[in-house]
Amino acid sequence: MHKIVSCVEDGLAGIMSGDMTARELYEAVGLLIEQRIKDEIVLKTSPHNAALTIENKGKDDPLVDTGALHKSIGVKVIEI
């Protein structure tokens, strides 16, 4: 979380000085959040899978099976 807070603080200073746009800040924060979510998926080990699930998957990794969830996470900044 510290990286995100620092990014926002630095980004706001950059916007005020004219060195950065709001869109660039949103993209930078989005990328940090994306990476944080992906890291948490890999680190998440609890609650454990049921015995049958472990038998079927071959491992006790509750959020990782094929890797599709991990790969599907991304960031997109949109204007509204």
C-alpha cells in the first residue's frame, strides 16, 4: 500500500508542477494495483482447497488453477 500512496503523492505533485497528467497518474496507480492483486493471488494459501479439489488440481492453491484468473487481470483507464 505504501507504494500506491507514494505514487499518488508524487503524481499529485507532478500534476501541480505540470510534469504529469491526471491520466498518467491514473495509469501508474492502476498498474500498481494490478500488480498488487496479482501478487496476492499468488500468495493466497488460505482457506485451503478441499481434499477432492486438491486431488483434481494436483495442488492446494485456492486461487490458481490454470492461471487464467491471474492473466486476466489488467488495468484500463477510461474517461467518463
